[in-house]
Amino acid sequence: MLKNAPSFIKIIFSSIITISFGFLIFKCESRSGLLGALLGLSIFIFRKETRSFVLASIIILFTYLIWNPAGTLHYFEIDWSKPAELLGRLVIWKTALISILDKPILGFGLGNFERAYFLNQQPTHEILRFEKFTQFAHNDYLQLAVEGGIPLLLIFLWGIIRLIIKVSRQKEISLIQCWALSTVILFGTISLFNFSAYLPTNGLILSGCLGLLFQKGLKDESQQNWSINLNFLKAISISMGLIVFGFGLSNWQLKKGNLRLAVGIMPANSEAWLAKAQKEAQESAPLETLPEVLRDLDKSILWNSENPWIWLAKGSLLKTLTPTPVNEIYYCLDKSISLAPNHAPFWILKGLFLAKQNNFLAAEKYFKIAADLEPRAPIPFYYLGLVSFSLNKWEEGRTSLNKAAELKRIYGEKISQSHYAKFLFNVTEEQISSIKNMSKSNKRDFERVINNEYR
């Protein structure tokens, strides 16, 4: 479009695009976005008509950042009083690297980073060490290796290297290709720190830019071969598109609360089956809808057996049966623990069920593991105190309850409002004190209170 335009028109056009592009990147307050934009725009330094403007823009930006240090720290979200927050991504990347070593060839499956994260989650320096959760590695390259294995990452990197070689061999590329290359550099840089390419809109933009950069290479290929390949790709693309569209429509209905419609549109939507089962269990008497709820949970497990919360939901539901299927409940609780071994509430729930079966020694072991996982949470120590009393370990029990009361007093007002935090702090100092001051001589009242707590 601008190939035959006068130079000043090209300069004006590039200036408007650059200013708009830079302003939007700066206002979005993305550290990786700003870095990617600078690297992407730097290629325009090699074009005579845009060199001076790009250099001036970079100098103005750095002058502003140096002149306004407080604003710079705010922009880059740097708080020196909270050094642990600066290392948050390093913890996630460590989890990703451990997950890659777990399954280096085939990976955990595309879209299954969550499964890998729960299996290998690393502790943070927060009050609750394993409270943080993410579905993304905050690095597209690591996430690709976790989900698809190292071979898939190498294939992707081979494509990037091929692109670099192709562009470097060209004597000159058009202005529109420069912008395409700049955008690829932008997304490539952001992908080192975020999950940019995993967002559908970004993926479409990136694919279009790659197409612009590779467009000349298609002329050298056999038209017949490309026709066959394109027809094959079209069939795959249409099929995948229909599946993605079905899941999107199903999830839309899931958010609206139309659960039967959600599972009807996409029967493979495990989350929809789980939500349907939970809603039916809440709205009806358990015995009336129990068979249907269990069927829904089994369908949810069929399509995603790696979700620990489905197994927990099934185990909780089975507790309402008479007689209680103890072994099946143990299996469900053990399965949830195996899928998220660092999730302290799962260990506590298994310990509570063991205590309810009067297996106090085994319950004590599970509560101790939960206390090791979350040493600043009061609930594991509270139940350790209870189970110690049940085992006639009165001094140990009071020590654990004192610890629970201390943790509640110190951290009770500092925790977040997540379900994880609420569960692990769901006890009052008065409740702890009333149990701690009980006398072992009043055994009947003691056993009644203790058994009620185990429920």
C-alpha cells in the first residue's frame, strides 16, 4: 500500500503507528509488554525512514523512567518491602521444570498444566505456603514443554530458528513485514514471562504475522502438494474449531447456570458434569438424587480423571450412604491426595474420616503431614490436639491446641479470603480454649464433643 508512496507519507504513517502502539503498550502496564515493544521496535532502527523517530522515542521513554523513579517502581510493580513477591514467577518456573523432568517426552497433555502444577507445586514464602494456584507457567515455552514434552518444544524452536534464518537472508523486507516481525518479537518476548500466545486473540494475530513473514516461501512449492496438504489441514482445522466452539458454548451455558444444556452441548465437558452433580446434591435430599449425582460424577471422572476435586466430591457424597462404603471412600480421598499431594485440606479431610472410624493413630499421621505442609495454619494443630486427646496424650494435645490458638491470633487477620485460607483458619480461639480446658474425667461429654468435631 505504501510501496510507491512518498517518503514523508511513510514517515508520518510509521510515526502514527509507533506512537499509538507504544502508548497502548505503556498504558497496559505490562513489564514484559514494554520490554517486548522496545525489542520489536528496535528493528525499525535499521530502516532509514524510521530510524531517527524510533531512537527519539526510546530516549524519551528511558528519560521518563529515570526521571520518575517512584512511578517506574509502581509501573514495574516493584515493592522492596515484599521481596518474596518479586520471586513469584521463579517458583512457578521451578514447578514447571520439575514437571518437565517428570514427563520429558510426551508431557502431561495439552491444556493439562494445572495437573502438573498440583503434582509438583513448590512452596512460597507466604503465610500459607501452598495457597497460590495458577493454570499457566507464565512462560509459554516452559508450558509447551510441560504439556507437550521436550520434542514439541524443539519443533517449535526449530520453526523460530527457521524464521530468523529466512528473514536474515532477505536483502530487504517490506514495511508491513517489518511490522509483522516486530509483532512476532513482541509476543516472543512477552511469552518469556506471561501466557500471551495461549490467548486465542493473540494466537490469531501471531499466526497472521507469521504468515506475512513466510509468504514468499510458498511460491517455490508445488501447487499440487500444497493443495493436498491444505485440504488435510482444513479438515483438521474445521474439526478442531467445532470442538473448541462446542466447549466454548458449553462453558458459556455453565456460567449462566444452565447445567443440563451445558452437558448436552458438550458431553465431554468434565467441569459441567461436576457442577451439575454439585447443584443436584445441594438442592435435593441426598437419597433422592444420589444415583443421578453419582452418575454425573462418574461422567466427570470419565472425561477428566486427573481433577482431585471430583474425587473429593465423590468421596464426600459416598459418606451419606448407609452402610458407609468405607473402602471406596478411602480410595476417593487417596486419589485426591495423590493428584494434589501438597494440598493440606485433602490430608485433613482424610484424617477426619479416619478419626470418625476411630482409627486415631492413622488420623494423627495425616494431621501431622498437613501441619508440615502448612506450619502457620491452626486447623492441622487443632485436629492434632483432638486426636491426641482421643489417644490419651493429654500433654501433647494441649501443646498442639496452644499452637493452634497462637497461629490463629498471629495470622488470623492477615490471610486472604480464598477457600484454601478459610478452610485452614476455620476455628476460633474460644473454640480451641473450650476443648483445651476439658477434663478427661468427664469422659462422656468429652467423647461427644470430640466426635462432633470429627464430623
